[in-house]
Amino acid sequence: MPAQRPARPPVDATAPVPGWRLEVLPTSPSTNEHVRLRALHGEPPGLVVVAEHQTSGRGRLDRSWVTPPRAALTFSLMVAPEGVPLARWSWLPLLSGLAVVEGVRRAAGLATTLKWPNDVLVGDDKVAGILVERVERPAGAIAVVGVGINVSSTREELPVPTATSLELAGATSVDRTALLVGTLGAFSRLYDGWLGAAGRGLRPSYVAACSTLGRRVRVELPTGGSLTGQAVGIDDSGRLEVDDGSGVRVLGAGDVVHVSPV
């Protein structure tokens, strides 16, 4: 008989997360949708909702994100970046990626990088994804940040061959509660500094963590076309700069479908 895999422990709903109000749900179609609806009904910023089993999660461009119960750390948080001009809200997805990189390093001891804009990679395989959504409401706009980190997913449980989990990457017995606490702590530190700088100051840290830079990449465009060139930089708005041989193209996350190394 095959060996029975170890039990997947629940996230501790009483874990200390200074500055956040933590709720853990047994199941949820989408933590982003749950937090969005709570925001529209007057919930103040600072809410974090974890789903032990997310059944209809979404990534960028409405890609699905569904995982077995307790195999991933799936959560969404709500912030209101008051004092940050709307044009600089584009840094929030990148900031969130940096927080996950730090959280994974602390809890799992793995070196991770960021594929622009915010896919978290171990080597060239994706271990985490992030979706940030802006929500307008009478009390002022808020941002919902959704994070999904594959923790103990087996190869058979992952949706595509280019995905991985912390366990498959060599980190055994990762405590999802510690991963959550570490990631939220990193997010708070980065976010507070970003707010204090009115939405600036993240570029050097992001450039250092981004494995897309310096590589030749193929960028698939919403029009159905593509461009190929060298990823040469990140501009002041967090957009990717690609030299396609005829000049440098500047691309925002909304301008691309997919970026892959050539």
C-alpha cells in the first residue's frame, strides 16, 4: 500500500497578526470576492480572510485558482492606500509579491524570485500567484490583495507542469500559520514604508528580486500578437521595459497576457 501522506494542519485563527483582523473560513468560493463584498458593506481596512479550501478562486485575466483543502495558503486582505496617488497604486501587486518572497524565505527557507509583475517562482516554476483588485465605494476606494501559495500540493494536485509547491521544492513540513504571519508582517513593513513615501521607494527592492530582468522574453499581447526582446528595466510606475531591437517598449500589467523567457 502507498504511504499515507501526513495530515495537513489548519491555519491557527488565533495567530498574532498585529494590525490585521484575521478570519479563517473552512471554505470559500473566492477570498477576494468575500473581502470585496465585505468592503462594499462597510468593513474597514485591515481585514484578512483565509480560506482552507478555495473552490472558485481567480487569478489574472480570470484564470482559475483551485486547490485541495489545506494544500495551499489562500487569503485576501483589504487596504486603503490613502495619500497615494492613483497612478502609483500600480505598485501594490509588486509590493505584494515582495511580501510573499520574504514570507516564503522566513517560513520555508527557500530562495524565490519574482517574474514580472508578481508571480513568485522557485527556479522557473510558479509557487504563488497574486491578484489585486481596486474596489470603489462611497467611503473611498480600497484594494483587495489576494494571495495563493502552494504549500504541500503534490505534482498530481497542481494544475500545470510549470507550477510547483514549497514541499516539492524541498521545504518539508511548512507551517502555513507561520507562513501567513511572516507574509503579513512583511506586507505591513513594505506597505507602511510605501505609504510614507506616497507610493514610492519600492523600485530598488523589486528590481533586486525580479528574475525577468536581463532575460530575453516573449510578451503575449491582448491583441493576439506578441513581441520578443530583452527585459531591460522597471520604470517608476512598476511597468516592464522591453527592448525589442527597434526601441524600448514600456508595458503595464494590463497591457500583457503572458510573459515568458525565450
